[in-house]
Amino acid sequence: MFADSSMDKLSPPYLKDKGAKLVVDAVSVEFDGLRALDQVSLEIATGEILGLIGPNGSGKTTMVNAITGQLIPAEGRINLAGYDITGLPPRNIALLGVLRSFQIVRLFSNLTVSENVESAAVAGGLSRRTARRRAQELLQEFGLWDYRDQAANALSYGDKRRVEIARALAADPVFLLLDEPAAGMNEVESDVLLELLAELPVQRGIGLLIIDHDMRLIMRLCHRLHVLASGRTIGEGDVDTVRRMPAVVQAYLGSDAYA
Amino acid sequence: MSNTRNIRPQVLLTVLLLILPLLGLALVIDIIEVNLAERITTLLYINLILVLGLQVYMGNSGILSFAHIGFMGVGAYASAVLTIPVQMKGLALPDLYPVLASAQFSPYVAMIAGALVAATVATVLSYPLMRLSDAAAVITSFALLVVLHTIMVHWSAITNGPRTLFGLPKATGLYLAAFSACTMVGVAVMFKESRTGLLLRAVRDDETAAAAMGAHVSVLRWRGFILSAFMAGLGGSLWGHFITSFSPSAFYLKETFVILGMLVIGGSLTVTGAVVGTVTITVAFETLRITENAVNIAQILPMRLVGLTEIVLAIAMIAILILRPSGIVRGAELGELAVFQRFFTRAMHAKSTIEKQQEESKL
């Protein structure tokens, strides 16, 4: 009687077809008159990794919030494989296959590690049994199997980050937006994560958007980069091109000089 | 593989470990045949159903609900109207609508009906409230309790107004109460482990993250609230057919705080906590009541001792909230305690230790 929670399930399976695109078209976001994003456009295709970089306060997290429906853009459209998803509630966007992680880890702290991952699969419409099997695969893949019965709040920060990514993957995303996945990880943990993330687009056919300040990780992982500064696009293209752009160099050196 | 089975062994173990002592208690009480003990134990089971019902909503959603006892009243009155003998209805409920005045059902049918009426009322009333979180949700649930109470006091045709309604057939015995309570233990555990229960607990821990992975916050809460009201209605019907006469004041603040206190002290996160809290507070209450009576009869103090139970409950609640805010039982159900977990994973541990030793001996 209480077992079925797949109301309003929207997820069209053909979204996962190769070549599906998430298109952000001239999106602006305002907070009390302050323009956090100003006419930013970007595109992610399935099977690729896009790095979203920029100094602190440049609007990277705001972009993720706008795409996943936590914020409603003041102008511009967001389009998923031909569907206009602008202004949809976060839940519907998630069910359409756009999942995210958070800059500050948001796990379900009283749930076990396994339940955290299962819950995302269940939210996507799976039975508990199937969800548990999917969680088992993901936990083993992410090296979290030994912690499966521990409460999520008992884990180290780096492990929590991995649980959050495993949880998002359990919802079977078409596009996955990761907000600083390597923050708080040491170099070894970050390298392990890098390998896991690098395989995702090929293995699962999903498109990844990654925000991170760890340039080593970004340069090695991303196929393309999109650079924001003060809410505006100041550069985009493949890694080598972007790295040499004068505006990008200046934005980074400028912010570092003040830091 | 055991972990891909539909129900985890820990869950079954929890249900068994909670139900067996409860059934055992009923047997012992039945054998010793002391009227007072039987009465106290029957009320313990009825209170347990109410506490479990509150746990289903409050424990899994994390939202404090004051309205619970209001639904207990709905169940009690619905069941009363369906069971008071036709020849007594003229006296007990003179203004009752003709359709209902000629109706008389078996109390057992009426108990289920009482629970269903409470669930139906909750279904209709609560959906708009489910969008609220935190303080706003708590305050509206309190308002809902006041509204339900006011209706019970003023809807004379059904409730006999603020006066005592009498004439309910006595139908709730020790075993019926025990059996119902054990069933509800199972229901509460299964709900917690269901898809809705899992997602509701996710929403409780982080609403934003749960919505961002596709959880429908208000629908999940709504389902929990309806089941919770069903259990409150069942508890109310059982109580009505145990006590046989009552007035609306039975379903108001005093009972609300007793049930809430039991859950908060036991620990609202778990079904085990609900059981532990109910038993602990009942034992404490009865001990205090006996002490109070003894002191008064012996006239040790210059004045009569009154209100000891209320004062102690209040102090216990404050102490628990300060010292152990999540209650006596924190996060783990009985079947998930470390001692049993060790049992489930012993094989794995043993294996890894042997492997480690082998590696060390190689070095």
C-alpha cells in the first residue's frame, strides 16, 4: 500500500541515447539585484567531461543550482535533449536524469552508507531489492563496501564525498554535475577519484560537469573547459586552448594575488 | 547473497526480538491473574500502538506532530458510534443522525472502521500541511489538534458534546491489545524499511539533497501521516472498548504529552525506541503511582502528595533532551546492534584476519 513512490515518473529512456545534450542558453541569475550569472551559455553532451572553473564567487555553484532547479533563472533557457526544463522543480529535473553533488557534502547522516546509495535508486523508481543490488555494485566500485552498514556521519570527509557521488550514480543519471568532488581529499584519494570519474562517460554514457579548484585534477580529467569570472564567460574550449587564454590567466593570477 | 534478499535478516530479528517479550509479558500477566496488573498491561499495549503510530510519522519524517492524539479521538468516537447498542443510543446520543442510530456493528469490525475513519480524515486534512517543515509544521499540527478537539466538544450529535459518552461494549482484552500492538510493531518496522520509509528518512536528514535526487517530499510525508493516523485511530478504538466511557478531554494535551514523552525518551528514530520508551515510562508511572498512594495512605507528609508522575515525566524529558537528545535508543534497531552485526559479519572478519596473517607470515 505504501510501497510505490513512482508518481509522476517522467524519465524518458531515450534521453540516454548518445548525443543527447544539456544546453544552457544565455542564463542569468540575480540575487537582490546582484547578477550572479550574466548571460552564460554552455553545452554538455553525453560521453564527455566539461570542467567548469573560475575564481571564488564567479558563479560556478550558481550555475549548477540553476540547472538542477534549486534556483530559477531570471532569464535564459535550459534545455535537456529538446525538453525545456527551465523552472521545473528539482525533483522533476532529477527524475529526468540530471543529478548533482553538493559543494558541502549533504549525506543522509542517520542512514547507513548503503541506505544513502539505495535511496537514490529507490527515488528513481526501483524496488528496494533492485536498489540494494545496484548500491552493492556501486559501493564495491567506489571502495566503500566495508562501510556499508555504518552511519554516513561516521565516515571521513573523503569517504563522504565518494558516497555522495555513488548516491548520485545510483539514480542512473544522464548528466551528472559534481560540485568540487575532490575538495577535502588528499592526493591519493583524489587520484583514485580521478580514475573513477574518468571512466564514467565511456562506461555509463553519461555527461559530466565538474567544478573543482584542483587544477591538476581538472586538467587531467576534462575534455573541455568553461571558465567563469564574476558571472560571465571569459573562455571556453579544449584544455590547452583555455590554459593559454590571456583573460583566463589574468583571472586566475588576479584572484591568487589577492588570496 | 544475503544482502540482496528482500528483507534483511537484521529487520526480521528486530521484529522478533521486540514481539517475543511483548507476547511473553501478556502470557505472564494472564497466568498471575491480578486485575490491576492486567489493566496496566492492557493500557501499556494500547499506549504502545499510539507511540508506534507517532514514531511512524515523527521518527521517519523528523517533524514533531501534536495532532496524533486528535486522530486517536476520531478513531474512538467513530468506533463508539458504530457499536453502542441501538436501545442505548437514545440515552447516550439523543441527537444522533437516524442512519447511524439504527446501526450496530461488532466491536471488532468497528475498531478497523475507527482506524480507517481516522486515516481518511488525515488523508483529507493533512496534504496541504505536508509542504511545511520545521516550526511551521509543528505549530500547524498543534492547531490541528485544537481543531479536532473543538469539533469533538461541539459536535454533540456524534460525541455527546463535552459530556461523557457511555455505553461502548467492552471488547478489548489483554490478548487483543497485545496482538494488535505486536502487529503494529511489525507494521512500523516494515514501513521504516519500505521504499516510502527509506525516502522519508532521507528527506528527514536532508530535504534539499533528497529532492535533488527525485524524492517527492510532501507525498512521502503524507503517506507517513496517513499510516500514523490509522494507527492512532486503532489505538483510540481499542482504548474506547477497554474504558467503555470517555469524554473529549481524554484526547487532548495530557495524553498528547504522555505519548510524546514516551517516544522522545525512548528515541524517535527507531521502532525499538518507541517500545523501550513506552515500557520505561509505564513502569516508572506505575511505580510512582504506587509510591504516591503509599505515602498518602501512611500520611508521612503533612499534605497529600499529588502530580508526582507528571513532574517526573517532565524532568525525565528535560534530562533526556539535554543529555541524550536522540533518546535512550539512538540510531540502531534492536536487530542491528553491534553484538548482532558482529554475528552477521563474523565469517567475513574471520576470513580477512586469516588472509592478513598469511600475508604477514609470508613477509
